[in-house]
Amino acid sequence: MRVYYRISDAGYKKPKIATKKHCLLNFLSQWPLEEIEVYADKVNAETKQFLDDYAELTSLNVQYIPEEQGGNAASWRYVKEKALALPDTEVVYFVEDDYLHLDYSRRILLEGIVRADYVSLVDYPDKYIPASRGGNPFIDDSGSEPTRVILTASTHWRLANSTTMTFATKVKTLREDNEIWSKHTSGVHPNDFPCFIELLQKGRSLITPIPSLATHAEPGTLAPLIEWEKV
């Protein structure tokens, strides 16, 4: 597996239950360092010093995205090209800098990727909020979307209609879907929701675990049923 972890100090400032440094350390504590490449985009001096110090102590692979390549969609396009240079059979996990992960999430991700084209470790709360209340546009007033549930060795999974830019796939799948990814990441911000809808219309599958194994750190988007403040 290869992990592309993107971290940036640019962008909108929003309340989070964990700092980006905490999210990164949480992730590094669970994943083999030799699988991880950290790509820093427009980081401040404090973050750069932390990354450089950590890399010197641990041999973590930290790279700095050139300024002209910066921005959310641009930095993802940058690491996508790195991924496309890998063998078709390689599993790649794209990770944004404001997610918390539970223990064993790596092992369970690998269980999921043999059952679906795309895997997210996050059971997003929008999957249970009807469109009439500002939730997912494919969720009706029952608070549910049409789905299927599968079982792997460690968890249940559900078919989902979308996720964010934190997901795993195989390089072969990414290569075959590159035209769709390029279409939806050509601007300033990735358009993840319509991208996954188009991928599913193409026949791709996306699964997420129930309960969640990771969460976005914004208070309003925390995955349900887990006390993430303690992670």
C-alpha cells in the first residue's frame, strides 16, 4: 500500500475537534512509515519545522509541493500523478489532513479493497440525514438510501453513494477512471460528490464501514456512535 497524505495551512479556517498536527500524529501511530508520503502544500514555518524534525527523527518521507502546484485540487492532481506511476496492483490511500483514524483501520481497509472499487473508512453522518433537512440529496425522509451490506473478517460495510477526497483504491481503477477524476478536479476545489456519483453511474462501487473507522474532524461532520474527542 502507498499512502499520500496531504497537509496544508492554507484554506478556510473552521472549528475542528483536533489540530492538523494531532490528526497527522494519530495517523502516523497506526500506519507503517515506509508506506507513507506526506505532501506539504503552503505550510507555515511552524508546520514545516515540525515536519522536518519528525522526518529527521523517523525517516518519514516528507515532500513539499511546488508553490505553483498549490491549492486543494491542484495538490491532489499532483499526488494523483505520483500514484499513476505505480503498478496497477498497488493499493493507494489518499488522506486529507483533518481526519482521525481508529486502531486497525489499515488492516480493515485492506479487507474492504478486495470487495469494492473504492473504500472510505468514514461512515459519514450525511448518509442518515434526509435531503429535506439539508442532508444527502439521495436520502429520503426515512433517513436511509438504497444500499447493501457486506461482511468481511472484521466489520460490516455498506454501499455508499459518495465520500470525500480521503479514500483508497487500486492504481488500475484510478487509471481507468482518470478521465472522470480529471474532470472533477480541474478547478480550485475537488468536486468529490458529483465525481463519485459519476463513478457509480459508470458501475464502480464504493463501500464504507459501519460503524466508522475514521472521521472528518469538523464537529458537524463527525461519524456517529464514537467518542472522537477521545481519539
